[in-house]
Amino acid sequence: MRKDERVTINKEFESFDAFVSEYVSNISRSGVFIRSRIPLKIGTKVNLKFTVLMDDVEVIEGVGRVVRIVEDPPGMGVVFTELASYSKLVLERLLTAPAAGDAPASDDED
């Protein structure tokens, strides 16, 4: 009997915005939607490693499992099954950071 094989997804991005616009259309604390013209089968275990540039180079690393396949846009929903502790912190920072282009709040009143 074969052991479960894992597919490795290892990508580097110049910024978190590039990561989202080029590769991921949805990311949350529980998982990620990965754009792919050839999605993996539901149930496939995936080694995930995303390197993004924020203030410094940051890495999100862990293991996930494909839980759904979507045709438009083509891709797959992957639920995190394991995330390195540091990756959890990076993900939290990413999810709570203001979106690019958002103006900082001003205390000045007109």
C-alpha cells in the first residue's frame, strides 16, 4: 500500500499584493484558494511554502489538503492542516495589514 504523497507548492513573490493578485484569490486563517489551470485532486496533501516581501522577506510554510475544485476562476481550495508557528504569526500580520492603496486614517478634522 502506498503512503499518501504530497505535492509541493513553493512560490516566491515580490510583495503580498503580487502574491494575492497572481496566485491567490482568497486567503484566510483556515486556508487558501490557489489559482491553477490544472488543480490537484480533492484530498491531495500539499506542502505549501510562500515567500512574500513585506517589510522583510517572510515565509508562510505548512501543509494543506485540497478540499474543493473550482472552474471559474480555475483553481483549488486548500485547507491548512499544519502551519509552522512563525507562519501563523506572518499570516495574522498579513490578514490584519491595511490593503495597498488604503489611505491611513487622519486625526485632522476639517
